[in-house]
Amino acid sequence: MGTLKINLPTVLTLSRIVLIPVFIIIVYQHPFLGAVVFSIASITDFLDGYLARRSGEITKFGIIMDPIADKFLVISALVVLVDIERLSAWIAIIIIVREFLVTGLRVVALSKDIVIPAEKGGKLKTTAQMIAILCLIMGGSIFNIDLYDIGIVFIWIALVLSVVSGIQYTVSFGKKI
């Protein structure tokens, strides 16, 4: 496991960070295009980890930067959703605090050469967040399906999973340290 190696998974992780300002600039005037940019960035979150594991190119840089890039993307989207009044600030705050807590625990563990891998609850939370964010960005209806209501259901699922998986990560951290 090297520290810094420029490979396809690393490029995908860094591209997600680069897409964040593009997303923020576009989403206010063109929600659909913002949703497309957010979708592309979200897909890189899946692809970078998959490709790193498949090719054996897992690096400490990737282990640290992948979740940070994911958090930057999600936090940016949550802030936008609060700003455009499609999400309550308190929900965004709870999710954001959980993201900082878990990322902090993982970085501390990694500094002691302990890897706390993503758990199933965290992966389900991320999936629910991505669906919620996309639906809330789009806001309206498509084919008589109210995307806002679907987004609210998924953000509540993401909120519950955030709290539960945050507790799981904290317990796992405690056991491994």
C-alpha cells in the first residue's frame, strides 16, 4: 500500500473534488444539469474503490482521500439543498456532523496503521443520500412521480442510517484502537 500513486482510481477521486465547484455553479440555474454533474461525481465514488480493489492499487492516499472527496460532495449538495430551501438545516447538520466524526475516526485509525473499512450501513447510507440528493435537486415531478416526496423519504432513511452507521463506526474504532 503506497502513499501516493497516480492511477485511475486516484484520478477518479480527484475528479470528484474538481466536479464539486462545477456542480455548485450549475445547480442553481440548471437543476437538471446539476443533477447530471452530481450523478457523474457519485459514479466516480463507486468506480474508484471498485477499480482500486480489482487492480490491487489500494493506496493510503486513496483510503484517506476517497471518503473525504465523498464527504465534500455530499456536504456541498446538502448546503445547496438547505440554501434553496428543499432541506431542513438540522437534518443537514446531523448528517454533516456524522460525516466529520466517521472521517476523523478513520484518519486517526489509519495514522495507527489500522484500516476501518466501509461497513454495509455506511454504504447503504451513501446510496440513500445520493438518491435523496438527486431527487431533492430535481424537486418537481417526472411522469407524475413526485421526486421531492421521494427525496424526503430517502433523506430520512439516510438520516437514520447516518446515526446508526456512525455508532457502528465509533464502536468499531473503539474495539480496534
